[in-house]
Amino acid sequence: IQKIAVLTSGGDSPGMNAAIRAVVRCCFYHKVDCVGVYRGLQGLIDADFTPLGPRSVKNIINQGGTFLKSARSEDFRTKQGREKAYKNLKEATIDALVAIGGDGTFTGCKIFNEEFNFPIIGIPGTIDNDINGTDYTIGYDTALNTVVEAIDKIRDTANSHNRLFLVEVMGRNAGDIALNAGIGAGAEEILIPEEDLGKDRLIASLKRSKEAGKSSSIVVVSEGDQIGKNILGLAEYIKENLQEYEVKVTVLGHIQRGGAPSCYDRVLASRLGVAAVDALMEGKRDAMIGIRHGKEIVVPIVEALKGKNEIDLKLIRVADITSL
Ligand code: F6P
């Protein structure tokens, strides 16, 4: 392998820049050329390439987003688009690819590898923490801290006005952000897609906390939760069935994807970036680098695409007990 391309694809996440930096510098370490691809898989089709050296990635370890930009490419879903991408890679004499992204990115990479036998290593970069085969994805820790900081602020108003706040957080179909940020922010209830609490149990529980002397409440709602999917409808239902509180809704939205990466995410991104290039140099391909029990591991891409990593449901008990 003499030339490796790197791209970021799908939803951006804090720490992607740190991962690119690690890939570029590990290529330099191995005396291999490195090329950046703009706008993810779409950039392969448009041959939007730029040479990258160790100094091209200076001062970015602390920056959120991705300087290579990202996109969700529709063209890459077509055979024609992927053929064009392969032709462009060959013309640019690129031998292998490091793709930083989530399951959409990995699905595209798997199909591409099957069609053209092109060496690819994936790095999990998404705030959702929903990739099988890795305990953590890059950006998840920063998103948790962002959510906790936001809820801390909401708590001030909830407490001052005796209100109940429903706070919607991202995560697509995964409740990891909701469950962990909910515990960290001391939420009364946490609604996640992995466990169906049901509206009535929610009302009963909120009534109990009111009777136990609580004057305000925070309910963290994962965007993928069945009853939380219509958060305004849920707020109306609570208003009708629980007169004790004034109910407010806050949707945190894309603030969860931005901001400077936490130290944990910077270190994780650096480790996975180095391990990805090392893996390619050792002849590995069609795999993802994950982190398991604190160690970098190489996971076949098909494994990474087998559903999501399991949420630790014991945390629900912790949430229930600590919110008594
Ligand atoms: O996958 C990351 C994520 O932020 C999800 O949590 C969310 O559902 C989705 O992306 C939002 O996507 P977009 O930025 O395209 O609206």
C-alpha cells in the first residue's frame, strides 16, 4: 500500500477531525501518501481529493465537525455511482480507504468492497453509539457532556418554576444518549426505544415523585422511543393526566452534534485512527476498528453492521433507584 485516502461520511460527530489527524500522521509514520476526500462517499464519485501531510492537520484536534466535510450520498447507493468512485480511486492511484462514519457509511463500504475488492477500514464516528462491535463511537462522549450541560441549565428553570420538562435527545433508534445523559443529569424518567415504559406507567411514576416531595421533574426522551416520537402529543397527554405540573418541551437537536470534542473522544479518535492505518498496513481489510474493554480491536464489517451494540439495561435500575 502506497497511498491511503481518508473520508468522513454521514452525520458529523465531535472528534472526527482528531481521527483524520491520526490517520494522516500514521500514514506519514508508515511513509505512505495520504489523500483527503471531501464530502464523504460523494467525494469519491466527484473525485474531490486533496493531498494531506502532517502539517495539513495542525490545530484541528480541538475542533468539532469535520474539515473534510460530510454528506449522506444518494449517488453512492447506485451501481453507476460506485463504478465512478472506483474509477476515480484507480486514476488517483489510491490503494486503500479509511472511512469514518456510522452504519450508513459502513453499508456503502461493504457493498463497494464486495464489488471491487477494494481495501477499506472503517472507524465508528457517530454521536449515537449504535455500532455493533465497539463499546464507544467517536463523538458519543462529547454529546453526552453537551446534553448533561444543557439539562443542568434546564433544571434551574424547572426548579424555580415547579415545572416538568420533557427533553428530547438524539440517538436515532438507540437509547444510549438518553439513558446515560439521563442518569448523569439526574432525570426522573428516561424514555428509550429499548424499553417500553408506556404512558400510564410514566404518569404513575411522575405522580409518585410528586407525592414523594419533588417540586419539579425532568424526563429525558430519546427521539427513537415509541411514545416519545410525538413529544408534543406526549406533553398534551401528561397535561391532561397530571395537573400537578406545568409541562414544557425542549428539543435539544443539533447542538448535540457540535462543539469541541471531549478529551475522551480525542484520545479515542487518535487511537482508532492509528489502529486503522496500522491494520491496512498489516493487510487487513473490510473491517472496522472498534474499542472493546479499553483495547482497540479489528471487527469484520459484517459484524459491525449486525444491529447495534447492546445497551446495558442494568442502567435502567440505576436510573430508577437514583431518582427515588
Ligand atoms: O446519526 C446522528 C444523528 O444526529 C441522529 O442522532 C439523528 O437522528 C440524525 O443524525 C439527524 O440527521 P440529520 O442531521 O441529517 O438531520
